[in-house]
Amino acid sequence: MRLAFGLAIGLVSLQLPAGARSALAETLVQVKITDLAFSPPEITVHAGDKVEWVNDDFLDHTATATGQDWDVDIAANKSASLQMTKTGTFEYFCRVHPNMTGKIIVVPK
Amino acid sequence: MKIFKQAPALIAALLLVTTAGTGYAADKPTDPQIAHIAYTAGDLDIKAAKLALEKSKNKSVRAFADDMVRDHQSVNDKALALVKKLGVTPEDNDTSKGLVKQAEGKRAELEKLSGDAFDKAYAQNEVAYHKTVNGALETTLIPSSSNGELKSLLQTGLKVFQGHEKHAEGMVKELK
């Protein structure tokens, strides 16, 4: 029953005109951190959307924009999120383990 | 290159187990020895970081040292939990002893330094140390480990320490 209801909402959302999107609640886009990697490594979101990093590792990480636009601490086995307000392409890395890298493309609403 | 001054001694220490005796297959380290070597390598870097926290006033160096204490402690806690679960008793060996001896020598050098000289020497040693430990993990410790869970933890450890190596390289550049 719950599944059918969820599916119905999904279909309604798909039928909304593009302009109506802003009227909906902000979208939450998740990036998983597993075994010292951001997954997916690249995402595209709309300005105003929230990105949530879910850290499944037993180590603390950060999501730090190379251009220093933002810097998010993500504790071990916790989540942290950030609302993307500025459009553009943001490369980011983990300050503690700079071999972990990712990219977020923020497009206008 | 000052940065690599300590590397030969460290490499020699890490390769002791595999080079002693007549052949690689017969001399590869056992899981209890590997666990001891990996734990010791992490513990020594924690001690070096604690020295940096005592001596350095540089913000980047202190942040790096904080990261080293926290990360290596987390990995070593995992390692201890794993050996307990597996019923393995880490076994001291010539490689671990060589690592400790080399680290003591480096510590004596670092203790004599202060200010920028200390910061630079610590940063350079962190690059060399992680580079060598990572090499040993890749070529000897991971391939030699028999237990799947130990191998997996060592593989995670390698990724963690490769991150530290890159972080240390950034710190060296910043301190130039």
C-alpha cells in the first residue's frame, strides 16, 4: 500500500511543469562515503537543493571545495548537509584524505 | 634530498622479514606479524604527531598532527578489535623492532629542532614515512596476509595512509 502511494506521488511529480518545481520542497541529494570514496563522485543539483554526505566510514572526513566556497565536516558514521545556493561547478576533496575527490555541478532552478 | 634521508633505513626495516633467509615464499610475514607491523607503524606516527603538537605553533602542522592522531588511532582500534575477534595475538618481529628503532632516531633529531625548522623536518618526514609504509603495505603486507578481514583492513589502511601522504605533501609545499 505504501509502495503504491509513493509511486503515485512520483508520477504526479513527474507530470508537474518545470516552473512548478520551485514551489516544491527543496530536493535532498545524497552522496555516500564508503571506503574512502565519494559516491557518486559527480552530481548535478539545482540551486537551493541540499546535498547530504552520508559517511559510512569509521573515519572522519570533510567535503571541502577547492575554491574554498564551503567546507563541511562529516564525522565518522554520521551525515552532514549543505544547501547549494551558488551556481557553478565545484570540485571538492577531503582535507584529511585529499585522494578523495568529488564534483558538484549546481545549475539554476 | 633531505626528505629521503630516512627512507633507506625505513625500507630496510620494513623489508627485513622478506629479505632474511633464503626466499620470499618461505619468509613472508605471518598474519600475527603483519598485524604487529601495521599496528606499530600507526602507533609510531601517533607518537610523532604528539611530538608535533608539543612543539609546533603552525596551524597547518597542528591540524595535520591532530588528523594523524585521530585517524591512526581509529585504524589501530579497528585492528585491535579484529585481532581479538580472530583470536590472533600480534607477534613482535624484526620489522616492527626496526621501525621502532628508526622512529626513535628520527624523534631524537626532531626534538633538537624548533620553529620553522621543526615544522619542515616533521612535514618532510611524514611524506617519507607514509611513502615507505604504503610501499610495504602494497608490496609485502597486503599480498602476504592470509585472512580476508585482515587483508581488507590493510587495504583500507593503505587508502587512508595514501591520503595522509598526499596531505603531507601539501603541507611540505605550504611550508616552503
